[in-house]
Amino acid sequence: MSAAQTAPVRSKAFLAASRLGAGFGTSLAKLSREPLGMFGFIVLAVLIVVALFAPLIAPFSPTAQNLPNALQAPSWTHWAGTDEFGRDILSRLIYGTRITVQTVFAVTIIVGPIGMLIGIVAGFVGGRTDAILMRITDIVLSFPSLILALAFAAALGAGLETAIIAISLTGWPPIARLARAETLLVRNTDYVAAARLYGASPLRLLFRYIAPMCIPSVVVRLTMNMAGIILTAAALGFLGLGAQPPAPEWGAMISSGRKFMLDNWWVAVMPGVAILITSLAFNLAGDALRDILDPRHDRS
Amino acid sequence: MTVPDPILTVRDLTVRFARSSVKAVNGVSFDLGAERLGVVGESGSGKSTVGRALMRLLPPSATTEASQLDFEGAPLLTRSEREMRRLRGNDMALIMQDPRYSLNPVLPIGKQVAEAAMLHFKLGKKDAYARAADMLGRVRIADVARTMDLYPHQISGGMGQRVMIAMMLLAKPRLVIADEPTSALDVSVRGDVLRLLDDLVRENNSGLLLISHDIRMVAAFCERILVMYKGVVVETLTKLEDAQHPYTRGLIAAMPDPRNPVRRLQVLDRKAIDAVGVQP
Amino acid sequence: MIDVKDLSVAFGQGEARKQVVKSVSLSVAKGETLGIVGESGCGKSTVLRSLAGLDRHWEGEIKLAGTAVAKTRTREQLLLAQMVFQDPYSSIHPRHRIERVLVEPMQSMKRGDGWDKVGPALEQVGLPAAFAERFPHELSGGQRQRVAIARALMLEPEVLLLDEPTSALDVSVQAEVLNLLSDLREQRNLTYVLVSHDLAVIGHMCDRVLVMKDGSFVDELTRDDLKHGRTHSDYARELFAASYL
């Protein structure tokens, strides 16, 4: 008995790790029943690996110009062809994943906590706080993110950081609304009532009781949002407001490929395909995540 | 167990849900004539699944098998979904725990009842509304004119069950399956709803299958009781006093009775029940 | 233990204002079990939630253990009475393990981390200590209600407020939970206020029963009255007749 009493203290970390492993295992088992979601996750995993090891994977430098070799059609040396400066498009796409992953994660890390905090505070406190926060949310929601990014680029100069800030600024309201709706549901449950009875402080209620219930739907929503972020980032790049040349941003690559589109289709199409597949993968992964995390949408 | 001129004949009804080897309903057999038959059991005993299987309302993941399942002499399991829809509207009816889910939430009560009247008696609009008002009066709804303009969410559970019964009075089903029709209701209206149900089945000479967890209420209301445990009918009773199976006895003893106060209630001895076995 | 004088509760403003509880008074002695029976909407749950401190729309006077409590409770006042809710599926946080559910009251009240009390608390309500590892969805309804009772007892309150504690449970499970409540009452000399629509449950558990209708108490029955089916008002008689007693 004494051994059993000391054991939990020692093995708390081990226990947490084994629980996490078990939870991951069941999630993986659920995922295996969703081939499309599995495809989405695999594509995302590949994307991240490629981004991490871009210098090792890319066959050529993304910026090295080779003018005699310009506008080559796809071949065994240049799988995706070359652009107007003779740069290998595949290598540029591979390096481009770094920009894409960076944008997506930066925006998500900014948008998720801000949106959630505003949403759960508005929902939990209610009254005037709720009204003020939600009206701000409505106002921000009515800004078109592209126009705002244009304004930002004009004020701060075009660049990847500006693009990230601009997308984040318009990205949090949907998250805030979602978190608020979840909070309103959770706030009136019996388990929160019970917690009030045993004296749980408002902060404890917010972080221990309400936030955990909002996280699954927020994570799902964020994953779905990532597809939109990629498209917006590409659009900004296309307009010349994202990452600046010679950085291999996918949107900017389409933009420059536009001029040669009729004769040299691959210059614009290859980055287009990359954007399409990545954004599709995020959508599929988001859908699968919802089925795993949110039992309310269970289809079976 | 044989009943003269049965409305419903069930032999070896077995229901299995996908991905589960356990049979939710396992070899249930009974006949239902123009009578009130109760099905009693705990949650998970398969009693509601029986009701839904008879209505063919189980989700597609469920497989329903029976060596015989006849409604008014014709097999049920082989009918097309279209025929079943016609049957469900006219000849068999299901009353559920919360009537507000069975009514159309965006139509006023009066209109819904009147539409049932139009459908079954080919009446004009004006006559149908008159008929509907008449029926709502018969189920003892106090202020009929006002109630007819209300929407389902504006009425109480007891009133909702009365509206459901009024619609059934129009359709005159041969078989009424009532799944916990009173458990969402206050005790004082439970009696009324049961009496109305009784009037309904007597008038149409139809059969009533009353599914409930409340063994005492079922015993007071039904002529026969099937006791279900783990998907099997363990006992068929006409009086509670005749109960032999330890499960039935345990259920009865577990109910508190202020007239015979005890310090501790008897609890189900599941081991003893499983030792006796759950085969009928 | 509990003294309530002229408790009134009204919800809403102006025209829509609805008087749910109409100036009721009651008192419960230490170790006694008081039942409040009535139909949905009669105000019985509102009385209980006002006693617990969850509803703050009340007027009148509520005394717990001799001290008058305000609408917002202090920690010491919250310690006096805890509540068990009707639906065990919604009264336990779905993402907390049982051990977390049980230590939360201790940690919220700053009474230590409480981890060492989880095992004994589970055993006391007849559950194996190994259940601490589980999530609520891995437990049956009856087991969850036991956890809810254990949680309510973590702070060792003297009063337990029970809001239809068994009406979501099967009869056989109801018997187990009611037995548990009887045993705990004996072991800890607890005072119960039990609200239910089920006269049989109320009659089994309570020393005294108040019959509530439209926000007022219309009858008071003793254990002996219940045994012999004696009532003092028409409404209580109707209720008796309808309960198939």
C-alpha cells in the first residue's frame, strides 16, 4: 500500500505521457477510417517536412539565375520546368513551402489565442463587456482583409510581416464569435453551477472549465481557416504585397508567370497546383479533425 | 401467448447494430391483439429498439431479422420504404417521450391537426378545421380556439401528447406504439394521457404497445406485460404478483413505496439474475 | 440548520415579471431530511437554488447554521451547503478526469491539493479508487451520480441539497443511489433537502414533506401521513392519487 501511495508522485510525468500516447493512438485509429482526412494530414506532414529540410531536398538554388536555361518545359532535370530567369521552379516551390508554413502558423498563433480570449471573455462576463467586444468584432469582420493589407503595405511597406499582420487583424473575429457561442452554452451548464458552489474563482472557471470546452471547435475552425490564409497570402503575393522578390512566394510566382502563361503554362500552373493541393489538404484535415474532436458532428 | 386475430405477430425478432456483436434485441416473440401490452425494462434493455424495429425506424446501421413479423397478416420486413411511410401515417402510429419533436415546429397546432383531417377524410379546409377543433376538444384541451393558433414550442408536454392523440384519433391506426409517453409529463397529467390513449385504442379496436421503465404504471394500465432484460423477454406477466424471474422481482422491490417503508431499498443482484440466465 | 423566512423569487422585469416563489418559510433541523414535492414549474427547484446560492433573485431571509446569508456567498457560507444536480450527464465536466473532478472543490477553496482524498472519497460512495483515472463518459449514469455526490461531500458540508438526484436513473440504480444517500446521512449526520416530483422517492427518504404548488406550500406531511396516505389538502390528495401509490 505504501508503495502504491508514493508511486503516483514519481510517475506523474510518465503517466501524462502515456495518457497522451493513448489519446493519440485512438485519434489515429479514428483517422484511419477517414481516407480523405488521412490524405489531408499526410499532405500537411509532407509540407512541414519539406519546409524543414528544403535545402536538402531542393535540387537547385531557388534564386540562382541561369538565363540561357530560361523557360524550359518540365523535364527530368527540371521536374516543374524553369521560369523566365532560368530558376528551377520545383526548387522555388520547395523553398516556398517555408514561406507558406511560416505565414500559416504565424497567423494561427496570433489569431487563435486573441480570438478565443475575446470570445470567452465576452461570453462569460456578458452584459456591457459582451456588447462592446462583439460590436468591435462586427466592425473588424466587415473589413475586407485584402484592402486592409493594401493599406498596411502602403503604411509599413510591403513584406511578409505586413502580410501576416494584415491577415491576422482580420482573421480573429470568426474565432471570437465561435468561442463566444461555445462559452454561452458552457456557462449555463450544471458543472459550472457546481463549480460556482464550491467557490471556483472567475479565472478558474474561464481557464479550467470554459476554455477546454471551446478548444476543439476553435482548433477545427483554425485548421479550416488555414486554407483561407494560404489563399489570402497568395493573393497578397500576387498583388506584390507579400514576400518580396526574389523570395519564392507561391502567389508572387503565379503573378510573374502570368506573362508567359500562354506559351509556358508551367510557370504559373505549378505554383497554382501547389496552392490548390495545400489548401485542399487543410480543408480535408479540418473536416477530419472535427469528426475526431467534436462528437456532436458525428456522422455515424 | 397466442391471441385470437392478432394485429401484430412477432417471432424471434433480433436487432443488431453495426460494429457490435451484441444483439440489442434477441429473439423477442409476442402477439398483439386489440389489447394493451406493456414492455418494461431498464435503459439498454432493448425495449425502445423493439418499438422502433416494429415501425422500421431504426438507423441503417441496424440489421433487423425475424422469422415472422406480420402486421395485420402481411409481413412487415419485406415492405418498401414507400409502403412503410404510408403505413406509418395511417395504420401504425408512434408516440414518443417528447411530443414536441414529433410535431412540425413551424406550423400552428390547428393547421397540423386539420391537415391530418384533410388527408384522412378528404375534407375541405373549413370542414377540416371544424373537425380538428372537435378532436382537440375530445382530448380535453380546454381552450381549443386559442390552442389551435399556438406553435408546438408554446404548449406543454401534456398538451403536446394530447395533440398527438387527437391526430391519431383522425388517422385511426390499428397499432399504437407509445414509447415512454408519460415520462416527460407531470404526475397529475400522466393519468389523463393514459386514459386518452386507452379511449383511442378501445374506440378503434386497435392494439397498444406501451413501452416504459415504470413497471408499476404499466402494471396498472396494461393487460399483459413483457419484461425485457439485455434484449430478451425474461417474463410475460398479467399481474405483478405473479413475477417469478429474479430480475422482475428485483425491479419491483427496488421501487420505494412509502406505504411500506424500509430503511434500505433492495438493489438488483445482477449476478443472481445472470445465473438464472436470460433465456425466456 | 436551515431557516427560511418569507422567501420570494421573481424573474423578469415589468410586465413579464413572474413571481415563481411566493413568500415561503421553512426550517430544517440538523440531521433531518426535508422533501419538497411538486410539479414542474411549481418553484421547488428555485427554492433549492436560492438555498444553494445559485439564484440571486430572491428576497427574504435565509439562515444557514444560524447565520443569515447574503445573495453573494462568502467562501465559509458556501462550505455549509453543497448541491447534487438532476442530470449526472451534465453536472460533471466532460473533459475532466474523475480525480480532477474531485480535487477541484479542494483547490478552489484553497484547502490543499486534495489528491490524497480522491481514493477515500470514491470508496466512500462505493466506487473503486481506480475510477479516478477515468473520464466521465466511461462511467454509467449511476456511477456518475455517485461521483457527483462524492464531489459535493469533498468540502464536508453539513447540508446536502438534492435536486431530483435520481430522476435520470433507472429504478434499480435509483435504489442504489438512494441507499447510498441514506448511508451517508447516517455516517455523517447530514441534513438533506430533497426536491423531487416523485412522491415515492420523497416518501422513502424524507422525515417531512412540503407539497408545493404555484410557488407556495399547500400541505405538509409527516412520514406517518405518507405511510397511511393522509393528506390535508385537495392538491396533495390529487398528487397522491396520480402517483399510483
